[in-house]
Amino acid sequence: MLTGIDATLDHIRGAAVESGFRAASCDEGRINIEVPFSFRKRRRTARLTATVVPSARGTDVAWTADAGPLNHEHLAHIEETLPKGVMHYHGLEDAALRAGLSLGGRTLSAVARALARDETVRAIGRGHLNETAGYVVLTTSRLLVIEASGLKSRTLLDASHGSIEALSLGKRITGETLRVVLPSGSVVISRLGHGEGHGIVKSFREEKKSQARFVPSSVRKTPRPPNP
């Protein structure tokens, strides 16, 4: 989050209470949230703990559950109730604006969960991989295709920049296409909106050039001398 530790804890506490949960206790850098049973909502009781630590941009929040896996529906309720502008979405909102996409709060959450803490989104589009709709996300280190199916979205493609041998743009009546050449073969992402594929390819090339400028000279390949 983009706030300090105390403000982050206050925001989480307020959002939990507004969501119908209880902020049971709070100590330095931690807050416990109790989710009450609800027959009408088919909801079981749960207890979540948020641990807040400082980061370069504000704070990082790590969630754990007392029993079993985290219920992302509970976290989504809390996140949706937080004040606007306090969540860090890795540049997703700006990238979506450039692409002309409208991303709802739960879509932002689903995509952001697939990202590493230090990743920034450079470009995004919406297309199809093997007939499955997904968000095509180019970050500072990877090209991802994340299934467009809400909170339980799967990552359909995860390719590091270094593994991409070629990334090319095509156009069809149904929209733009991306061909991703990997060591394992080619992958085609289809039905991207106008300009979305172009933005991803352009950003990928710019990112690769930027990374190449910072490669130490000691690890750059030197040309072999010609054969005598």
C-alpha cells in the first residue's frame, strides 16, 4: 500500500469493519480480522492476520489464515472498501488507461496477485489464448496471460523476457494478434483490441533496449575472430 504502517493498519481496520468483519486485536505491525459466520451468505467463520512492513513505496501487507488457504473473497471485500488511491497496483491502472481498457477493482486484484512485488506493468491488453479469454500483461520482467475469470484466475502463460526469442504483431478482422516465439515453440494470442498488441510489442522492444544498456561490459558477448 502507498501509506505508512499506522495509516495502513487504520485503513485495513476501517475497511474490515465496513465489510461486516471484526478487527479483533492489533499490535505493532499486525492486525487480526475475524470473519463471522453467515448462513445467508454461505460464509464460514475465518480469522485472518495482516502483517504490515515498511517498503520503498509505503508498506507491504502479507495476509495469512489461521486455518487452511486464504479466502480471496474476504480479501476482495476489504480491498474494495479501502479508500481510493491507497493500493499499489504495479502501474496497472496507467497501462490500462493507455490501452483504453476499463479494469474493475476485482480484475485489478486478480492481475496484481500474479505479480512480484518489484514488477511494474508496462502494457496490457485483453485477448484469447487457446480460446480462453485473458489479460495479456507485459511487466518489466515477464509476459503474462492471466485468465479473465475473477478472483480465482489462472496464469495461462508466464514467459520471462529472456525466454522470448521473438514477439511479433499481426492483424486480422477479429483484432490484433501476438506471436510469441519461445524455446518450446510458438504461442499465438488472438483477438486483442486495436492498438493493444502494438502497445505490448512496442513496450517489449523498449524494455529490452533499456535492459541491454545496463548489461555490464564484462558479461557481454565478444565477437569471435574470423577463421584464418
